Amino acid sequence: MLDSTCRHNTILLPHNIKFRNMHIVHSVPNMSSTAVTDDEFDVGHSSLSGYDPNRLSGDGSPTMLSPWNQSCSPCTKSPWHKFDDDVPKNFPQNGLIGSLVREEGHIYSLAAKNDILYTGSDSKNIRVWKDLKEFSAFKSNSGLVKAIIIAGEKIFTGHQDGKVRVWKVQSKNPNNHKRAGSLPTLLEIFKASVKPSNYVEVKRNRTALWIKHCDAISCLSMDHSQGLLYSASWDRTFKVWRVDNSKCLESVKAHDDAVNSVVASVDGIVYTGSADGTVKVWKRESKGKHVNHVFVQTLLNQECAVTALAVNKSGSVVYCGSSDGVLNFWEREKKNLTHGGVLKGHKLAVLCLAVAGNLVFSGSADKNIIVWKRDGPVHMCLSILTGHNGPVKCLAVQEDKESSGSEKKWVVYSGSLDKSVKVWSVSEMSPNLHQMSMQNGQENVSWDSIPSAKYSSDGPSV
């Protein structure tokens, strides 16, 4: 019988990447990560917040206090290396392709497009990779690079100092990236500073321009169809920027604590997750040049901090990771979002999420990446990718161009506070689970997850 404290349980099916020595692990109803602090993986509570240190979600101490933050070598030392020159070409169905290691900084952000990979760390360097080899690099004076977004020939980076920096790829020389400014621009700051009404209170006896973030940028998201960039911050707001003219269109006071994640979805829907334990839904309304985001509903309200969000391509499923290691998900039925269930597989906080096809990837402070496969309302654990020696802080996924037929494959990049980026090949094809269970003496095991009872979240439909 399921524990009454967690009736939305999931039976997990972890196995190693070579599908050997498979074993069954049942989710633990009261699994918690209260022994882990946010210092270890940089999940921030706003410095502006009146935060209770006894809360399960942890504490928002500065990043530099993290035990994972050690002194970094100069960028001229320790070149990146491919993991293993003799890795067999026919690697396992879900297996490690390579590992990029450089003792210059902990990896906080990744972005991939076509055959190009961008990596951001606390070393001030943003590095560009092609075919697992360094292609280019550019440097920011701000230090920690917490988020990267690729938009055409422009690269947007979010930083610990609260600024979004803009870089442009030179068309004649693709490996050359020039600094193209920052958000907001100096001109916009000057224009806004003239009007007293543009100043808002950000802390007791302290005001700032509404177009500027006054704490660390935690996440960036892009609505490519509308040319809008979203930035989330520990200052409890998310801001909306128009990419073509670098203007701040709106600043939304979204939460009572640091905003750890923002995701722009289809049909003008935006999701935000916060250290205050809530996931909120917003809908964009446009009138001419004016953009306004209206609060729609709260999907989740819990004690533990919300640390990561992801939405599938069609916008039909929303995933939320928390500091207690739990994943919640919601499914869209017509215009309503209903809770689909709970996935339990991580021992520590979920720090990053990515969705590709029918797969969901969750990276955690427990150093593992779980690959979940969605089949209708059911999720199962397809694989557990192990190998990092520190918390997995960021993920990026691209379709494998060489995959064909029914076996769709994905290339997964994972960045960690162990200062490495690992590259994985992951297939959507499931192993023959019944046959494997017979071989392992697990004839009577049910392989499917248990979806939750359906219920509608409070608030109007979207």
C-alpha cells in the first residue's frame, strides 16, 4: 500500500547504460534532502528576501561559499581533453561519447545549436566547441556565467552581477564573437534615469531602475517566434526584452523569493519557478508595441524550493524539479493544466531539466542524470547516466543527425560543478523490459509508473 503522505508514487526502473545487472528501485515516499544546503549547488534565495533559515529549501548564501568553488586556474592552462581516444565507435545504446575537462571553472550553463556548443563557467570565459574540440572563446569581466541563449547570430549570457550581455557572431569569421552590448543598454538606462517614476523600491531604503535586475540572473528563456527574451533573477522578478532593439518591455514582480527558472512556452504562456516553493503560470497579452504578462494560476505551492522547469515542444507537459529531489509534472487537457504525477528517483536536489521528444532528462546534486521516457500518462526510468563527480548543474539536448528509423537518438550535454562537460548518446528505444525482468528473476514486477489522480489546479484555465 502506498504511503498516505505521497500517494502519487512512481516505480522506477534504473539500469546502467549497458543494460546489464538491472535492478528495481522503488521510490521512497518521504525521501528528503534536508541535509543538503543550497550553497553546494547555487540555488539561490534572493538576498532581498526575509527568508526563514529553517525552511527545507535551504539558504541563499553567496556562490563563493560553495565547497565546489575552489580557486580556478588561468584560462591559458589545462587545455580541454577528449575523454578517451579509444572509445569504441559502436558505443552502447545509452552511453558516454566523451568528456571535456578543464580546471578553470565549474560549469554553470550550456547552450547547443547545430554542431556548436557554448559553455559558461565561473572563470569569466565562454567557450565554443565544435565536434568536441575548442572552436572559439570569449571573455566576460563579470565572472560567473549562469545562463546562455542562442538567438540567430546573437548570443545572450546571464551573469551573477545581474546583467544580460549580448555577443554577436561575425558572419565573415564564425569563430569570432564580438561584444555587442548589454541589457539594458547604457542609452536606455540614461533615458529611464531622468524620470523618478522609473525607480522602484528593491529593498528597504533602496531604489533602482525597473529595467535593471538588482541581483543575480538565474535563467534565460527565448520565445523565438516573437523575438522576446525572458530573464529571471534572484531579485524576485522576470523581465521581458525585445531582441531586435534591446529594450526592456516589462518587469514582473513574480514571486516572494528568488526566481530560479523561467520558461517561455507556446501560445504566449510563461512559467516561473521560485525558491518560495511555487510554480506560476503567466499569459502574454500584446497591444501594439506594449507587452503585458497577466498572472493566470499557481500550479504548485510547497515548502521546498523550485529549482528547475521544463516544457515539451508542444507545450502539453510541464515539468518541475525541486530541492527535495522530486519531479512534478502537469498535462494540458484542452485548456486546463492537470497534475499528472510525481517522479522520484534523485536523492538530492534536481538542478536542471531538459525535454526532447518523449524523453525527459533530470540532472541533480546527487551527480546523476536520469532519463525518463513518457508514454501517455506514464513515465518510466529508461536509464541513469553516471560519471560526474559533482552536482549536475545544466543540460542541453540535440537530435542526433545520424539517427534514423524507429531508433531516434539524442546527443545530451551535461555540465557539472566538477568542472567537466560530458557528452552522451541516448536512444528513445526502450529495451525489452519483460525479457530482462525474466532474466533477472523479476517476473512479477510492474514496469509502469503510477500516474496521480487527476485534479485541476486552482485558477482559470489557460
